[in-house]
Amino acid sequence: MTIALSSPALTQSNIREAAVKPILQGGWKWWSLFAVLTAIIAAGAAAYGYQVMKGLNVTGLDQRVSWGFYISNLIFFMGISYGAAIASAVMRLTAVPWRHGLTRMLETIGLSAALAGALFPVLDLGRPDRAWYLIRYGQIGSPVVWDVIVVTNYLVAVLLFFYLPSIPDMAYCRDQLGQKVGKLRRGLYRGLAVGYGGRPNQRRVLGQSITVMSILIIPVAAAVPSVLAWLFSVTVRPGWDSTIFAPYFVLGAVFSGVASLVVVMALVRKAYHLESVITEQHFKMLGYGLIALGAAYLYFMIAEYVTEGYKMGEAGTQLELVLTGRLAWLFWTFVIGGIILPILAIALPFSRNILGITIAAFAMVLGMYAKRFLIVVPGLAESILPAGTLEVYHPTWVEITITVAAAAAIPWLLMVFFRLFPVLSIYEDGTAETAAASEGE
Amino acid sequence: MTLRRLGFALAMAVAGSVLAITSSLGAALAADPPAPTTLTVLPTADQQPGKPVLLSAKLTDKSGQPLGNQTINFFVIPGVFGPDAMMRVGKAVTDGTGVAQIPYTPTWIGDVKAAASFTATPTLAGSQATFQFKTVGPVRGHTNAEFGLQAVRDWAPWVVAVLVAAIWATFIIVIVRTAIAMRSGGPKESSTPAGEHLAGAKT
């Protein structure tokens, strides 16, 4: 049985038309949103400039809690990125028949979130020039150096993973859009198509390259959250003494990546009228995936806290801060509002529709941000000295502005990418047509 | 009456103090200035493995006569706390030939900048001299305990390096191979029919 994920009446030509629609469709709504997002990003840039001038003392960070919003943002945004990349790679390698409407979006989310997230370690350094010291004086025994290595590998991998499947689409735009786009974009398509003409040799080599990158990006992407997790668990902090952090982080990344895809998919579907290409069935399939990922994440979290809590000897630890203390409201909001209720919303038939699944996915994305904060800050807040007290961390307007700007940068980048690249992968639409045809059988 | 006596006593005390200060100042001005001294550093041999070095200096007066029974301080200049910050490593009293020396065990490897200093006395002016010698490093009195899995620690960085190199090699092969295939020649832009070059494309 083939699951029908596109309208039976949908032809290859319709899909291509839908795929390039965002490239041709601008309008005041697009420009208005673009201007608002640009203004938010500019405010974030100004806040960062202020931080560079005044130093890190304008943030809420201090000697104890030196990783606040910035490192939470790094884990969150990079998590969305490699979660999306891994999901796309798995879909490609397992030849999921309904992947065709999603792979481009996943790869674009992966690239956009990586570009936004990779900046945060530099922001957390205070002086950006010190990033060079990591390369010049870095020691291989330091997990921070491992992080630099894996993030660099990943940035190159995600760029290639995004670009390679785009080559035939660039050739399509080069050949078919003609005067419908400006001179600049015509030049861009000519350059990025790198002479692709659909010759058998070109198709064969490109297919092989995409397959190689689909295989390679899974370990390369999984290495990033794993190393980030080790960065935590090898540090002498009671709340981070965990052996399951690496798979816990990878799972959290895929969970937030797929949840982000659902949100982006709903917005793109609505904005560009792609209802015939991205159907309710896509949302349901991803919704089932989110139930499984959410439940697995809950299981990992319980395993983590039970182990830590059972051995907990004295009062005033980070676990108390999270479960019953000052941050308990955030933790229980995450558990109930970010995991349990969204899972129920997707599981129950009356709310298992596009709106219900999208709202559930959005709640999961917000919940996962809260969870990253709950991993980073309470772990640092706990004193490692005897009779030490729990530190209180309050992010300042500088950190909040930069965080909001980074969150705005992802839709901003998606808007820019979808103005330049087809929102659906035209390269693979032949199979989409086959799926549609199978429905009629 | 009592007040008069008190006033007289006070006046006498002030006058006495002024007289005492003036006379001591006069005596000081009239006395000879401290005699100049010269501190000469004796050559310090470079450190031999496992042995301390001998820091030596000779104190003489302006006519070159040795000055015995004077204290000489020896310093090293680590350079960590600034170019002039000195760390005292010992002191010795000059013998009849004006020579003072101390054994010193270096605590780091490389060039060591050192100084010998004679602090001024009422009769002798201070003097100082700097010098340099090479060290081969401290000799450890103990052996560090090995961390667990030392063998793994030794080869793990190389395994990571090989893995990273393999990843980058794959990136380069993918890029180069794709670029060569794309350059292998395709139809001109205008001659490509709509979607023709996409047909049959699958990952």
C-alpha cells in the first residue's frame, strides 16, 4: 500500500509551479514581515555591539553561571538544525515515499538554524577575537576544542547537504524562470547550477553524492549534540554527572527538529497555498513521529532524574531547584505543556488535525527551549564548594534581545532561502507523482 | 604661677628639640657619603641535569678591594609579573675575597634571567648586576601517577584526527567529483526543455 500524500490530481507540472511560487511571489505582506524581522535582527546586532563595547558584565552571566541564555540558545538552535538534517537524511536513505514535500524544508531549516546557533559560542566568549585562541592554543584534551571541530564539520556538511539536491532545481530555475526573475537571481541560478544539464553522468554522480552526504551527515550531525553533551557531563558539576547525556541530547535534537519542521510546514503551506502538496497526512505522519520522540524524551528525562535524585544526599541541589524550587514552574510547564498535553493532542482523534498538530508541535518547540535552559542554568547554579548556596541567574535585556533576534533570524533566513530556492525539491517530484498515481490504483 | 612654670618648661622643650634636630642634620650633612660599591657576577655555568647551579657575585669597593661580611641577595626574574618583578631565591654573606654564592635549583627549563643585589648600608652604596644562564629543568623528586586508560589516552587523539581527516576527505571527494561531473558538459541553457534534465532523478 502506498500512502497518498498529495492530491491525485496533482501533476509534476503543478508541483514545479508550486515549488517556485515563493520565488516569484513577493508582495507587501512578504516585505512587511521581512522588514519587521530585519528590524528585530538589527536590534539584536545593536545589543551585541553594546555587549562588545561594555563587556559581559552587561549580561546576567557571572563567574558561577557563565553559560546562561547563550549556551541554552546554542543547544536549542543547533538541536533544531541537526534534528532537521538527521530527519531529512533518514527519510532519504529509507526512501520514505512522502518525503518529497519535506526534504527541502528540513534541509533549509537545518542550514538556517545552524547559521543562527553557531554564533552563540562566540557571543558567550565576550570578546569575539578570543575565538581565534581556541584554534591557536586549543588542546585536544579539551571538550571545547572537540566542540569547535564537530561544529565546523557539521557546518560544512549541512551546507553541502542543502546545496547538492538544489543543483538540479537551480538548473530548472536557470532554464525556466527566465525573465520572471531579476538579473541578480538569474546570475545566481546560473552560478549555483554549475552547468547541470541532466546528462546521465551528471544525474548518476549527483545521486551518489547526495547519498554519500545523506549517510555522512547522520554521524557528523549526531556528533555535535554528543560532544555538547560530553562538554557538560565531563565538567565537575553534580547536576551534569550523567552517562546518558549524549543520546539524550541527540534525541532532544531530533525531537525539536521534527517539531520545528511541523511549524514551518504549516506556515509555508498557508503562506504559499501549498495545500495540495503538503496534506494533512504529512502532518499526521510527523505527528506520530513526535509522539514517539516525545515519549522517548520523557523516558530519558525520568531515567536521568531518578538516578540523580536517588543518590542525592543533601538539600539545596540543582534537582531541588528544578523539581520543587524556584524553577519548578518552568520545569512542570515543560513537562505538562511541552510534552504530555501535545502528545495527547496528537494522539486524540478530535485534535489530530493540521491545526491541532501544529499547535502541539509549537508547544513542543517552546518546551524544548525551556528544557535546554533547565539543563544549563541549574547545573551551574549549584555550588561545588561545601555549604555553598544556589546562584540566581537573571538574563538582562541584552541577552533577551539577542535571543529574540536569533529566533527571528531563522524565519528571516527561511524567507530569504525560499525566495531563492524552490520550497519543494523539484529534483525528486517524479516519485511524488508516482505516489499520487498509486492512490488511484 | 603654675602656668608660668608650664610655659617655661614647654618653651625649653621646643628649643631643645629644635637644637637636637639641627645638630643631627648638621652632623649628617657633614658626614662622608656612602662609599660606592661594585657587584660583579661570576660566570654561572649552565645547569647540568640533576644538579643545582651556583649563583656567585663579588662585591668590591671603588678601588677594587673585596668587601667581606656583606649580605648579597640573589633573585630570578621570571618575566611573568612584569620585566622588573624579581623573585628572591636566596642570600649569602661575602667571604674575605668578597664573594658570595648560593646553590639554586631551577624550576623551569630554558634561559633564566637572574640578578644579584647589594642593599645600601650607611657607609656603603647599593649595587646590582644581572646575568643569564641556561637550565635543563627541574629534576622531579617523584613520578606522576598515570591516569587510567593511559594507552587509550595516547592513541585516542590520533583516532579522532583520522576520523576528522576522513570526514574532510569525503567532503572534498564529493565536491570535486560533483564539480567534475557538472563540468562534463550539458546542453545550453536555452536548449533545455522544461524539466527534461530532472527526469529520472532519484537519490
